[in-house]
Amino acid sequence: MKQNRRDFILNSGLIGGAILTGGLNTNSLAKNININKKNSKMKLTFKPYTLELKHVFTLATSSRTTTPVMLTQIEYDGLIGYGEASMPPYLGESHESAAKFLAKVDLTQFKDPFELETILNYVDKIDKLNPAAKASVDIALHDLVGKLMKKPWHKIWGYDKEKTPNTSFTIGIDSKEVVIEKVKEAEEYKILKVKLGRDTDKMMIETIRTVTDKTIVVDVNQGWKDKQFALDMIHWLNERNVKMVEQPMPKEMIDENAWLTDKSPLPTFGDESVQRIPDVIKAHGVYSGINIKLMKCTGLREAHKMIDLAKSLNMKVMLGCMTETSCAISAVSQLSSQCEWADMDGALLIKNDPFVGTKVIDGRVVLNDSPGIGISKALPH
């Protein structure tokens, strides 16, 4: 299987190249929009913000009660586009690193915000790292362009908002009592995403099964280290109405993850192992599908291309999130009709969301028709 994967990667250059250079031509769509290009300049501003979580958020490798984010704005021609960088620990970004990166971004050199490819290529090349900080510019630019066009991005892309999926609701690793409390709080959600990867895995699932028989998907966050143990656990999970396993083993264990996917009764999805476009090709034959997150891939521009590439490779697509405000959640939700699985509960896990946007109603992602990414500022708490 290793040789087949290597041959595939070598032979996929044409596909990857087509996706990398493809994209929506917003210039042609916007040619009749009246904006004052001569006198208008884009102005990027940003400020740090800290998300307060409703519960302690525990994964296989860490716990936290807050998440640092950077809120961005791009002003142009009397309009404002909003963006966000959410920076959980594993991304390696912070308020300080995001501020340092964003201070280097000079959008005043561009007179036309519709030049998305040119502008975002420039942003991407400023530094090799900082994907979340880059995403904050990408999201704000998409929001601005959508507002200039007076259309939401799901309409600009031509997607049917009635085909959006149910989102899962995340249950972090915790005690039996708290797990039961979290499951009860998630009553309206039809899918539960359960964090695993510690020695409490079976307790977590068995506890949830005492309360509900809802569909469960699990995220191991690289917590399993042995492929046979992982396979045995997946068979055990399969018997308890679990439908999907995310990042079962460390991303470096490529051959072991491929072996597991080949023998698993459940689809496996790469998360930590799939950051940007080249990783989609590398994941083919290793996982059944990929989890795309705006904070990993630098934003909507690249996420859109990753979806197209994954579909061309017959891989399943999951759209995920970090703990985020409704800004980033509303942005990724514009793509939600194109995925098999959605994990867009990030804003539901926090207490201080400064935005109003995409809603989750009866467990389903529900888009609005507000222009851009579909958000507005929330009323003060």
C-alpha cells in the first residue's frame, strides 16, 4: 500500500495544480458593481479577544477554559468586513504572534478587494506559518467582498442552503457526572462528537449510552498509539452506534493509519494530519476523509479548493472548527452544503460571543441571506 500511495502522490501533480490555481473569478462577477476604486483603500485593523468556555475543554493531550482569538476588520468604501483568528494551543499561535504577523499585512497597496487570489497569495507569502492569522484576513476579505456584491457567499458559490447538514455537538473528556450533564445540555443535537484518547474511552461511551442512543462520532486527537488496539476499539465503538473516527493515531504514523483505515468498519478522517492543500493528496489512501478547518488552512479560499480536491479523489469531507465566535463559524458554514459531516459548534461552547450569525436549529446548520459571511455585531452582554 505504501508504494501505491507514493505512486499516487507523484501522479497527482496535475490534479493538485489544477485545484491550486483554480478559484472563483470575483472580478468578472463584480464588473458592474459601482465602487470608488480611485479613492478607496482597504484598511486592516485587529484587536485581541479571549473566548470564555462554558465548560473545561479536555482533549486527549490538554485541558483549557479559554481560547485566544484575534478579531480583524477590513474597511473599504464605507463597508466593514469582519474576520477572526482562533488560536488553540496546538496551532502554536498567540495574540503576540498574530499581532506581529498582521502588522506586516499592507492592504493599502491593493485598490480592488475583488482580487482575492492576488491579495491572499500576497498574505500567504508573508510568512510560512500563522495559518489562523492568515485566515482572519481571508475571512474579513470574503465578508467585505460579499457585502460589496450584496450577496452571501453560499449564493456567490451557487450552493443550496437547504442542503446544509446537521452539526455534531462536542462532548469533552470528563467525569461521568459532567458527561451526563453535557449530553442533557445537547438535547437538540442529533449527533454527538465525543473526545477520546485517554484511558477513560469506554467509560465515556458507556456513560453516554445510559442517557441517549443518538449517533456518535469520535475524535481521538492522535490518542491511540497502537494500531491493533485502535482497530479493536473501533470494532467496539461500531457495536455502539458510533459512525466515524477522527484522527485515531498520531499523524506521523502514516502506514499504521493506512492499515487501520483499510481494516476499519468505520470511516476514518484525518484532522491534525491534514492542514493545507498538499496534505489532501498525502491523506489519500491513509484516511477515508479529511477534516477541513479554516484556522488550519488559512481560510475560505483554500478550504473551497480543498473540498474540490477531496471530492475529485473520492474522499469524504468534514468541515470542522476550533472554539470560535460566530464570525468564523458563519464563514465556514457558507461551505457546509458541500460536506458529509459538519462540526460547527465552536460558538455554542463559549459564553462571550461578540457576533450573531449562522444558527443551529434543531441540530441543523441554518444559513441566513445576509451579505458576506452572514454576521452582525451582537448586542453588548
